[in-house]
Amino acid sequence: MHPVLFKMGDVAVYSYGFFVAMGMLAAFCLVVSSAARFGFSRDAVSDLVFLLFVTGVIGARFFYVLQHFEEYGSAPMKVFSVQQGGLVWYGGFMFAATSGLIYALRRRLPVLKLLDFFAPLVPLSHAIGRIGCFLNGCCFGHFTESGWGVLLPGEGAPRLPVQIYESAFLLLLSLFLFVLSSKKHRDGEIFMGYVAGYGAGRFLLEFLRGDQILIFFLTIPQWTSVFLLAAALALFIFSRIIHGKNPF
């Protein structure tokens, strides 16, 4: 693993923070370049990207600290060392979604259309950030005696590179949503596709993780995935009903 990507004098550039920043930069560039095509102001959506990034990092860190509170009791300042790793995606998603909704309502932007606009960009940014997880050695998979895995420093048997599996899955999900968004669809359907797709993928990938605690036979991210899948299904059925279609 390479938690420190490179150094500039006494300043260390951490792999985790670098790739999270690269993911945000990729999303920002795509937002600015395609905003006008979707009928949005570049200023409005670029401000929103920055807001989503900041609140997402805060939420992701907050949830991580809650789940690993014992690590910070004796060194509370470590809470702010985000560049070294320690973010929970679902926490970031909840905080960012809430702040984005408030922003859209205050600016009187079409919420569902905005959600569809950002839906393919979120897994793309996330996929890039997962590379930082891999280099940092966090979010690892189960030990494997077969040799089909990655050896972490100080570990005996190699671990499954679940971070890379998830990164590949997220890239495919992003590509699928980009293709879907180019076709005729109702407002909100692309975002529902993201929520359902990521929820299902994350639920399955969690079975390979080796750093999660089980609560009633599932991990916290798996329970969150179940909730999101149920929410996406309910929204899909509701959407079809209000448009006079058979929900199934």
C-alpha cells in the first residue's frame, strides 16, 4: 500500500486525500462543461458541487467517527485528519443530499431534474476516490489463503481488494447512467437508478469486506442499502401510479 503518494519537502500528499480531491475535480469539470446543455447556470451548479463536496466530507467523517469513537478519545484532533482516510460514504451521501435539497429549494431549481443531472457524476467521483482507499489500505476485504488478494503491510495473508472491485462497479454504474440520461426519461428516474444500482451493488460487495461489524447478521452499510433499495422501489411505483401506469 502507498498511503503517502509523494512528498514535497516536509509536506506529505496522502493518496486518500489526493484521489478524493481528484474525484471532486472530475465532477466539477463535467458539471461546468455540461450545465448549459441541461438548462442550468454554470455558477449555480458549480456552487452546488462545492457545497456537496464540503457537506459530504463532513457527513462522511462524522459517521466514521461515530462508528470508531474509541480511536479519537485520547487524540480528538485526529478527527480533522481526513486526508489520511476514514470516511463513510453513506454518511456523506445523506449530508450532501440534504444540503443539496435545501440549496435547490432556496434557488428554486427543479429538484428532480437536478438530481438526474448529478446522478451519473456521483458514482464517477466515488470510483476515483475508491482508488485512494485502495492505496491507503482502508475498506479492505477478507483475508484469503489462496493468494488471490493484496498483501497489506504487517499482514500475514493477503486481503481481497474490495476497493478496486467497487471502483470498477461504480465506473460501470456511471457509464450506464450517462447512457440512460441521454435517452428519453421522466424527471427523477436517473437518480432512482443510481440509488437502486448503488444500493444493490454495495449490499453485495459488503459480503467481501473484512472491516465491518455485523448488526443482526448484516453490516450498517448493508442495512442502509436495504433502506435505499426500498425507497427507490417505492419512488418508482409512486411515479408510475401518478402517471397512470401499471406499477409492475
